[in-house]
Amino acid sequence: MFGGIREDIKTVFVKDPAARSVLEVLTYPGLHALWFHRVAHRLWRARCASLARIVSQVSRFLTGIEIHPGAQIGRRFFIDHGMGVVIGETAIVGDDVLMYHQVTLGGTSLTHTKRHPTIGNGVLIGMGAKILGPITIGDHCKIGANAVVNKDIPDNCTVVGIPGRIIRRNGAPTDSAVMDNTINRVDPRDDTIQELMSRLELLERHSEKLEELIERIETHEGLPHNHNHHHPYDQDTLPGYEVSI
């Protein structure tokens, strides 16, 4: 038991450059939540479900981290900051996993089956990421901040975006257009935004052509140029002028 506590404290020093002393590390809510969970998980396995749930809810109240007593957590697991983390009942977390705040390992089914993710060894899960369903995240993967992942991910991949997409595999980029910052990034391939930008540019070109046409009409009719008000002429009062854009 005490060996596990020492290993947990050492893990914090390895994974958090802000850690300066053991006393400071002992204030980390991620450690408190992990220790509470170990007690709750033992009670859960001993079929003391109600007592296990009470322990997990006390932990949630004190740390802001909710780990279901049925979840299986590996060694050297560290939750940095921690507030808002939710780990479901059938989730399995491997060894040497680093998780940031507001991460959800959630389910997508109401059946009494494996409905939460399995996280491999050495995985990094960025702030706000949502990993949903009975999927498997391979060893040594990196899940970007705010990514939503609902499909299996092979080993040694970096995933970003909504829905999550693999942008790096085995150290090599899979998309030459992505930025170098592969952990906390904005989705670089939002097709909807690109289409809206193209349409906006087209509307701007059409607007410029309309303004040129109105100026030619005003010049031909000897009217003063005034684009701050609606033009007194419309299509019915301009016979002989054909508008083509």
C-alpha cells in the first residue's frame, strides 16, 4: 500500500514540472481522487456497492473528480488539475496514463455491458477531451484538447478534432496541412467553414460588380452618387438596362 503511494508521488514529479516538493504534491486533488478510488474499487469488488458509491461520491465532493468504483485504473496514473474529470463504470485505464481536467471517459449505451473506453498504456489525454463508447485507445496515443473520439485508435497515434481524426501515426504526420502543435490545436480541416468563406468571397465579388453597375447607371443618368440610401430606381424603372453578374 505504502509502496503504491510512494510510486504515485514519484509519478507526479515525472509528469508535472510545476511540482516542487512532496508537501506540495500531497495537496493535489488528482492524487486524492486516485487514493479514494482504490478504496472504493476494493469495496466494489467485495460486493459492497453502496459503500463503494458513498466513498466515490465523497471523493467527488472533495476533489471535483468522479471515478466510478467499478472503473479499472492502472499504475502511475496521474490526473493533472483534475476538476470535471468523469470516468465511467466499465472504463479501463492502462499504466502511465496522463489525463488533464474536464476529460470524460463516457458510455453511449444503457445496457449492462462494456460501454466505456479502454485506454492503453502511456496515453496522454488533453484537456476537455471526450472519449465515448466501448472503444480502445492504443498504447502511447495522444488525444488533443477538446477532441471527441468515438472510434478505435491504433497505437502511437495523435488524434485531434470533432470528430477525432488521426493526424500523426508512428511519429509521422498523416496530413501535411496540419500545424506543428499537435496536442492543443483548433481543427484545421473544418469543411463547413471553408465553404462559408468561399461563398462570402463570391458574394463580395458580386457586390463589387453591382456597385460598379450602379455607378455607371448614375453617371449615365446624371444622378449624384449616393450609396448610403436605397437607390430610387429598381428593375421596373430601368428598362433597357440588363443586369448580368
